[in-house]
Amino acid sequence: MAKPPPGRTPDQWAESCRVLPKGSAEPGPYRSSRAPWTVPILRACVDPHYHRVIAVMGSQMAKTDGILLNVAGHRLDDDPVPILYVGPTRSNVEKVIEPRIKKMVRGAPSLTEKMAEGKSQSKTYKNIAGTSFRLAWAGSATELASEPACIVMVDERDRMDDDVGGEGDPFELAEARNSTYPDGKAIGTSTPTIGNVEAETLETGLTHWQSADAADIGSQIWKLWQEGTRFEWAWPCPHCREYYVPRFNLLQWPEGSTPTQALHRARMCCPHCGALSSDKDKDSQNQRGVYVAPGQTISPEGEISGETPDNDCASYWVSGLCSTWRSYGQLARRFLNAVNSGDPERIQGVINTGFGELYKLKGDAPEWQSVADLREPYPFGYCPDWVRVITCGVDVQKDRLYYVIRGWGVNYESTLIRHGELYGETAHDAVWAELGGFHALRFGEDEKRIDRLIIDSGYRPGDSFKRPDNQVYSFCRRFPSWAVPAKGHDTQDKPLKSNVIDVTVGGRVLKGGMKLWHVDSDHYKSWVHSRLAWPKGESGAWHLPLDATDDYCQQVVAETRIVKPSGRAVWKKIRKDNHYLDCEALAVVGADMLRVWRYLPEQPKQKPRAKPKQPAPSADGWMGNVEGWL
């Protein structure tokens, strides 16, 4: 009869069984006390109440070794079940994670003797205790959708694409692997990226991150964290003993300090008494640290009062300031050096990896509510008399086509006639047949047609023959001159230019062949955002119908323009979906192709001028009255 599991938690297993090898930061027996914030997370991973565990923190905070590998080792040793680890890239999995797993197994004798030998082992597959420990990466939907697993671990979620091969979110894909296990767990860890989230002080006296609108958060791990219990790591002030949640705005150094001076003089400020503490206090503060959710209070003795959130997702956030392996001064110096560089990407890197906080992009994207305010009391399908031409921009995704239909008048004044999605696999014909029906659409009393339809040809999910970009070209050949393919570029010498892509068997350009239009994405996205701020009532305004959805308004401003110190502009996503921004930019491309700029205001009709009377011919000669007719 098999022995029952020992009943120990992952942190207890690690302290009993793991020995860190030479070359580690701290070789020798594993000590949970070096990263005490990981202990409650590890115990949540074996708590039957929780089916999902989310951990958000900076780098060098023991996310992988201290949480994920301990969970895997504990379960394989004490109660073996299939496990799936998902990393951001294949290179990261094979070159970084797989060697760590080997070291963990070698450093735990009880696991080493359970490791199978021979051909059953590979870089991405380990047979331990008669069950599988598989390694996958987010770039392959096939890897994520293969065998089921009881424990699914997604590491560094924010370093992954939001849509894996057109199949969807990598965390959701991975989590679906454990749906057949009653005790299945999905564990996600990551440093966060971007988002507009503020902290607020509650009646409890503790300051917590606010729950923000998902549209204001670009970080996928932060969205997952928000859906859970929202625990934050708090520790006591060594002076007044009151607990608080450490975060970046509490790190202080003398005003005007150089990065080197900040390295030696940075301190943590207590929000209750204002006293400063140094790195020498950090270890004792961490040992007394606890997780607290909004609405809960902490006594000076570290006792939690208040209800634990009723949620089957346990989510945890820890400030990078709590790291045992980085000092306050090191973080302050990194931040000041980044600020002095003027590079927003470098500053973001410090905020994300150093402090474990979201970075608020300070670009020029309007707020989405200001876009919603442009809605006017007219419905979808309405086309005013002043519209001269109509264009349609189409963005291609794996399972749908996004589109906007926009009418144009004098001074590029425009009105959104309709937006929407056509559902269907874009590698197949059905959804393209539905798009072809747009050729028959008519709008307004004059029954105006769509004059130009521009389709993004840049979406390529794989190397299959029936790729969406091939479908784009086929569609455009069916509707020559009316439908045209386009491809966006970060920069180019002209806002819009084209080249013929049809060639003969010999490779010569086919005269009259189909053109691919190359688009300066920076130019056209900037143009769209500039029109969103156009004064109401002035010629050239950007009009929206009352039916324009909040999702549309959010997507149009889902990217913001950042100018780097080199002067080069880059566009950064601040929301997951930006398809309608791409559609609107393509609709402007169509307006330029049709030379909307040439349209001038209609002049009032004038009465025809009377023709001057001709003098009667003179009898004096054939020239008549020279003075009169000249």
C-alpha cells in the first residue's frame, strides 16, 4: 500500500530536502527565512480553497526558484501529479529554466532517486516519480494545448504575447490543461509592466493599490492580481511599530543627490511617524511581515483583523524594496541614472523590475473618456450630406476582421458611420465573403458607396499555405482598385508609398499588377490622435455616433506615442486591444489615396454676369468700330 503524502507544505519540503549548489547566491540548505514573503504564497498553492495563485513582484524576489520550483519539487516528491511549466520563450526555457530544474533535482536527494534515466528525459520533458514534468513556452499554442496537467505554472506572464498563435491568452490556455483535475492549480508569476493605477489610504490607515478599470491596465499579470484577493506585503516601522505597505513613493534621499550620493543615503520613510529606516532594519521587518487585503487591519503585534476576501484566486503583491538581495541605495541609484538618461523605457525597467510597480506611460494618448465624449445623437449607418467619399479600414486577426467605415468631407472632417467585427477564421473563405458584401453597401440619401477599402496585410500567425495575408491578397484581386492591401512600418521616408508585388515567372514586375501600400504607422496614428482633440464645431472635426461602444473608444487610444532621447518615436500599447486604432489609421490612408485634401468648401452660387452688348458693325470698313470691339 502506498504511503500517504507527508502533509508538509512546500516551504517545509524545501527546508527539509533542498540544498542549493555551489554557484548559487547563497549555497547550502534552503532557508525560507531569506524570502519570507514566499511562504504564504507557497501555502496557498496547496490550500484546497484556491484554484488560482497569482504573485506579482520585482526581479530577484525568488519568483521562480522560491515559489514555482518549490511547488513542483514538493508535489513531485510528496504527491506526484503531472506538472506543466510555461516560460516566455523557448530560449529562456531551455537555457535558463531547465538547468535550474536539474540543479533542484540534484540538490534534493529524495527527488534524485525518483528521476527516471534514459531516453524518457529531454530538455522539455522530465519523468520524475513516474509522472511528467513538462516545459513549454508561450510562443507555441501547440505546446500549451497538449497533455493535461494538474499543476500549471506560468512564469513571467508579462513577457509573453497576449495572443499565442491566434489561440488566445497564454495563461488561460495553460490553465485549461488542469480542468479535469479537482485539485488542479494554476500559478502565475511576473514582474508587472504598464498601467494607470493609483494608491489610496483607506479607513484602516493602510494604503492599498486601487482597483482600476481593466482598460487602464496594460499589464496582464496585474489584471489577474486585481481579480484575486489583492494581498499586499506589509511590515512594521522599527520606530512606531505601526504596519505599512512599502512602495516606491516612500523611498527617500536628500534632494539634489547624485546617483552615487543616493546609493549611500537612501532610506525608507514610515507613512505613520515619518521616521527613516535603513537596510539594517529590513531583515527584522521582513521576518515580521504579513499579507493584508483591503479592509483588513494589522495590530502592532502583527495580528490581522477583518474578513479574508472570499475568492478562489489568491493574489499577492510584494514591493521590490523588500528584496533581501538589493539595498535601498542600489534601487535609488538605478532610478536616478534612468531619469538622467531621459529614456522612458529605462525608467520603466527600473519601476517594473526594481520596485515591482506598474509604470504609467506619459505619452500623448488622450483619455478614452474624452473619446466617448465625442459621441453625438446620431445612429450607426447615418451619413450626412456633407460626406464626399467613404473609406473602410480593416484589421486582420486570426478569428475575425475588425473594421471601421468613415465618411470624409472638407478639411478632412469625418464621421464614423459604423464599426464592428466580422467573426470567422481569416485563413478560410467565409469571413472574406462577408467582407465582400461591403461592396454593395450604400449610405445616406444619395446612397453613397464605400469608395476605398484598405486591409492590413501584416498578420501572419504561421507558415501554413492558407495564411490570412494570402487571403488579403486574394480578396484584393477580386476587387481591384476598390480593395487594397497595406502594411505598416514604424518609420519610412514618406507617409504613404507603394510597390507592385505581382511578378512574372521570371521575376519581372508585372505591369498593372497589384500594389502593396506601405504605411508610416507613426504618421497616421498621430494624425488620428490629433483629430480626437479637434475643437468641436470647427471644420475638420472627428464625429462619432451614439452607438460607438466603450470598447471602440478604449481601443482608439490603446497606444501612446513615446519620444526616445534619440528623437525616435515609438508607440507603446497601454491596453490589450488596439485594433480600432489600426482600422482608423487605415481609413485615413484611404482618405489620402482619394485625395480628400483637394475638397474645398462649396462656394455660394452667383448670378451670371450679363454679356456686354456688341457695337453694330460700321459701314466704314471691315474692321468696324475698332475702339468699341477692342
